[in-house]
Amino acid sequence: MSRKRIVVLGGGTGGTMSANRLRRRFDADEAEIHVVDRDDRHVYQPGLLFVPFGLAQVEEIVRPRSRQLRTGVVFHENEVESVWVERDEVLLDDGTVLPYDVLIVATGVRLQPEETEGLTGPGWNERAFTFYSPEGAAQLRRALDGFEGGLLVVNLVDMPIKCPVAPLEFAFLADWYFRECGIRNKVELVYSTPLDGAFTTPIASEHLSGLLSERDIELETEFNAGEVDGVGGKLVAYDGHELDFDLLVTVPLHGGAPYVERSPGLGDALGFVPTDRRTLQTPAKPNVFALGDATDLPTSKAGSVTHFEAEVLTENIARYLAGDELDAGYDGHANCFIETGFHKALLIDFNYETEPLPGHFPTVFGLPLLRESRLNHLGKLLFQSVYWHALLPGRQIPGLGPAMPSRGKKQSPIHA
Ligand SMILES: Cc1cc2nc3c(=O)[nH]c(=O)nc-3n(C[C@H](O)[C@H](O)[C@H](O)COP(=O)(O)OP(=O)(O)OC[C@H]3O[C@@H](n4cnc5c(N)ncnc54)[C@H](O)[C@@H]3O)c2cc1C
């Protein structure tokens, strides 16, 4: 095989894992690997949840991006301007043109708080916050530190979002936090969502609604937030329904990276990249693959998903370059710890066909599913170290792979 050039757009979870896995797989004379990202700050995003409660500092969850890449991977600290799919070229913001034999799109999502009327106007980062960015999480820490009581509304503006359980985790941790501070009796907590339940799938939704009610967190469903008055403390839905707040914690609208819209044939109307749900090849062109939050796949936008996809994607790039048939091996597998406060967490595990079910993961003797446990909480805390030292470097983790294990689950799969 002549030396090929693989260009990876995005040096976050999916881009870093893919580049490192490919670097392990191909010798330097077989492939040169380039990663492009706009900055050199790799954020361990699950850690953002803990920052507002003083359980983590932003500096503890950020590391230099370039240092997470294996020797022999070329890092470009640049903004991607556009992709010319027809010409197999990427244009960077300094005018550099990067030709490629294979392209991997891993540029994640863009937060769009400005798309909700009034949200980023007066009151933004004073009374209305998001913990979905390091800056937002740090601002919210200061606000929670000074909060003496009142109405706290957690609002999820619309799907899809990264880590759909993160706003629920925030609500559970807020309940725990205010109890620890001794002011829970002065705080009213509301969880408002455009969904018709606490979560996207029925069995998990029922479990999580029960938990919200046990914690005295009011659940406001089918609330489609359209406007925010950050000074008056009002969240207004498109149907005119209003929610008052003293403090708003929002998960803003998500869209794809803007360059995707500027790249003919690459993305859909929301800037996400249409992607084959099993092989991760895109219909844009056979040499373009995508993974992680940037895709339009009907599974969660989560780091676990990105990790499972990276295994299939790197195998398929090797097959593509060798002229072999692609592996249709990704089944939509996702799993997430859901922190519930009081040093406990739930775990959910699912794929395209099977919703989160009770039981154990990965086998009958494993971690409890859909049940609060201390073991799951320890798993969640331990995960940061696994992320930096095993997942990002592209190491295999025994028992944690792209195919969802069904042993240990309590009911037979349902079909979506
Ligand atoms: C608060 C929070 C909690 C979470 N908790 C969990 C959890 O518990 N479990 C879990 O599995 N997942 C969790 N996630 C989700 C997880 O972090 C993401 O799904 C995962 O990081 C997606 O990886 P990615 O590579 O697709 O995107 P990212 O890791 O976001 O990387 C995308 C990269 O592309 C770069 N980029 C974008 N546009 C351009 C451009 N034009 N030019 C150059 N570079 C560009 C960005 O700078 C970024 O580095 C959480 C996320 C958040 C926000």
C-alpha cells in the first residue's frame, strides 16, 4: 500500500481516540495522520457536571490536546473553514489546504444559547447559566455558592443534546447539595423538558421520574422553551406556558459545527453529518467517515458511544484502505452512569434496538443497571482516569466493546 494521508477533524474524544488507534494500527510508512482542532484544551466533559457543586475544578478536567496524541500524529491548531468533498481537501483558517485519502469528521456539536430568544441577553451568567461549557460551569459554581434559596429551574431546551442524562444528574446533585448546605427546605427544584417523560425511553423514564418525585423535584414535561426573561426570571414556552425562576440552569440548543453547513454535500440542515448507522461511513463519499456527536445517528450523543464507534470506525478505515468489505458492526451501543447524589449512581446500557433495562452489566455478576448503588458512583469517579489513560490512548478495555452485551439484562429486547 502506498503511504496514505488520514485527516481527522476535531481533537476531542472521538478524534483523539481514532487518531491514536490508527497510529497504533499503521506504521509511519503506511499512513500519515493529521488532527485539526481550533484549540489545545481537551476537556473531560463529564467532569463539568461536578464543577458547579465544588466537587471538581475546571483545571482538573482540562489537559493539553496535543499531549493526548501519540508520537507521529501531526496536530494542527486551526479552525476548519470547509471541506471540499469532491476534491478530497480541507481548508483551514490560515489558508492551508490539507489533501486527504481518508477523512474522519469528529467535530462534535456547537452550543447555541443565542438561538433561544433572550437567553444570552440581560441576566445571562447572572441568573441564567449553563454547565455545558467550562466557563459556564465555573460561573454557575459562584452562583450556587451564593444561593440562599428560591426557585431553581433546570431546563432542557430541545433534543438532541450531549449526554441526555446530564441535566437529570444536575437536578439530583442539586437536591443533594442543598441538603448538605442545610437549605433544601428553602429551595424549590423544577426539572422541565420538552420530552413527555424524564427520559427518552419508557422503562428508564419511569425509573427516573420515580426518583425525581422521591427527591421532591417537580417534573414539568412537554415544555418547549421559546423565550427567557433573565431579569424578570421567566421562562416562556412556545404555547405560552410560563415558569418563574430565581436561578435557571439551561442546556441550550445544540447544532453541528458551522463549517459542516459550508461544505457542500457533507451535512444535513442542522449541521449534523448523515452517517451509516452500522459502518460509520458517510454517504458524502466512501472515503469520508464520521463519529461522535457530529453524526446524525439515532443513539445518544455520549463519550461511551464515541468510544464504541471509534473501534468500528478504525477497523473500517483499515478495511477501506485494503479494499475489503466494511464491518457493519456498530449496533448503537451506549452506556452512561447517572449520578444521583448521596454517593450513589445508576447505570444504563442500551443500543438501537434495546432500551435501557434493569439487570446487571456486562454480565449477571456485574454492575447493577437502573438501580442506585455506591459501586456505580465509584465507577463514575474512576472513569476519568480510564478516559485519560486507556480510552484516549486507544487501548482495548476488556468487557467494554461496541456490541451491547445482553447477558444480565432482565427483559427481552423491544424493537424501536
Ligand atoms: C456536561 C456534560 C456531561 C457529560 N457526561 C457524559 C457522561 O457521563 N458519559 C458520556 O459518555 N458522555 C458524557 N458527555 C458527552 C461527551 O463528552 C461527548 O459525547 C463526547 O465528548 C463527544 O465526542 P466528540 O469527539 O464527538 O466531540 P468533542 O469531544 O466535543 O470534540 C469535538 C472537537 O471538535 C473541535 N471543533 C469543532 N468545530 C471545529 C472547527 N470548525 N475547527 C476546528 N475544531 C473544531 C472542538 O474544539 C472539539 O475539540 C457529557 C457532556 C457534557 C457537556
